[in-house]
Amino acid sequence: MVTASQVKELRDKTGAGMMDCKKALEETNGELNKAIDWLREKGIAKAAKKADRIAAEGLTKAVVSGNRAIVIEVNSETDFVAKNEQFLALLDNLSNALVNSNVKSLDEALTLVIDGKAVSEHVAEATFTIGEKITLRRFEILSKADDEVFGSYIHMGGKISVIVKLKSTEDAEVGKDMAMQVASMNPGYISRKHMPVEFIEHERNILKVLIKNDPIMGSKPENVLNGILEGKLSKVLQETSLVDQLFFRDQDIKVQKVLEAAKTEVLSFVRYQVGEGIEKREDNFAEEVMNQTFGK
């Protein structure tokens, strides 16, 4: 039996309507990933990449320290607390301590000692003092060689934070530009060659079904359908490939041209957006709608 919480999760991930989500889950025996594909095949939902924006409060931060950099996320229960001076100080302290540490996991990070106390104690004290649950959710530490550069960008005070690593360049602004590109356009990969074969085939199979189910396109000859398929696939992959995206500062050129002009290339990037994958408490109105649809 499909539950209201399953429908809500699918709605959060796809943006599809409630009844469409319920139908998708019923058709796929409640399997979330299959339900997402079912909605996409029907043309009801786009790729999950664009629908991961499930809200939770807190802040992210990007810090560069010499040849090391970190992107970190610390969560709170409300946005109001995320502006609290103690919360901001905790975020700063954790960022600066972790970026120069050797920790590789969240468990290791929580045992790291800062000013005589473990990180877990600092977080617990903040929770007690502020009166809301505070959580060190995740972090990623990057390192670079001397002939490489970092670009960083923090959007809206920490709602999105990005670090990009590039080959050395004389253009001091290109690193920040690439970080801003990643923040605004949210690519999944640096380029098509960085995409796993499984990802490309998955997107191709989704489009095959979508085209086949289209009353106009589905009746066209096989060779025409193949051309349509590859054209649509190329567009989908372009949207998730950093170098193939249109440059946010100049929509007449692609990011690849900007990199070529600066005689550099992107080696890696990390992008955190506050609350990705975290489900907020439902408000009473949402619960009432669900109860009316499914019953108690």
C-alpha cells in the first residue's frame, strides 16, 4: 500500500502532482527510483537532479587555506538560528579546524579536538545554548598542487557554497567565475567524458520511452526516431556538463570557450546547497491534504 509519506517524498524529488506521484508509486510497487523514472517516461517530471531542493535550515561555507580547501554544511532547525552569532562562530571554527586536519569521515571529524574539546562537544554545547538541534552534516576537503588554483563562491550568505579546482591560469577571475557557474547552473559533471556510461544509458532509455509514448513522434520511422533521441540526449547531457553549459556572464558562449581563453581546465568541483536531501516537517495544511487523499 502506498503511504502519504512516500507520495510526499516523490513530490519533493520530482515536483509532480500528488495524484501522479501516487499513481507512479502504485505502478512501481512503491519503489522510489522506479517511480521517478515512470514519471519521467510519462513526461510528468524532469531529471531528479533539478528536483533535489528539499528544504532544511542552516548554512554551508567554503574556505580556502593554501593548498587545501573545504566545503561544509552545518544544519539548524530554523533559518532564524542560522543567523545566530554563536551558530556562525561554530561554522567558522569547524571550517577552519577541519580544512587543515587529516580527518576523512564525519565520525573522525566529530572526535577532532578544537580548543580542548571534541567537535561533538562543541556541537552539543551549541545545541544546548541555542535551544535547537545543531548538526555537523557533511564536509569535503580538497587539496591541490602548487601549479593548480582554487576558485570559491558562497551564495546568499551560505545557502550554496562551491569550490572549484583548476589548472594554473594567469586569469585571476576565472576560478571565481567557474565557482559561480557551478553555483548557479548546478552541473552534475565537468564534461561528457566524466559521465559514467550507466548514467548516459539511463538517460537514453528514459528518452526512448518518452519518445515512444509521444503520439506524434512515436509514429515516425526508426531512423528519424534515432535522430530525435540523440538530439534530445545531447541536450540533456549538455545541461549537466559544466563545459557545455552557456556561460552565465555571456549567454553567447559556452564555458569551454572561457576555459580555453584562460588556458586552463576544471579538474574537480564540490557544490553544497543547504538541505539537499533533508525533509522538513510537514505543516498542518499539507497533512490535512494528505489525510483527505489517503484517509487516516
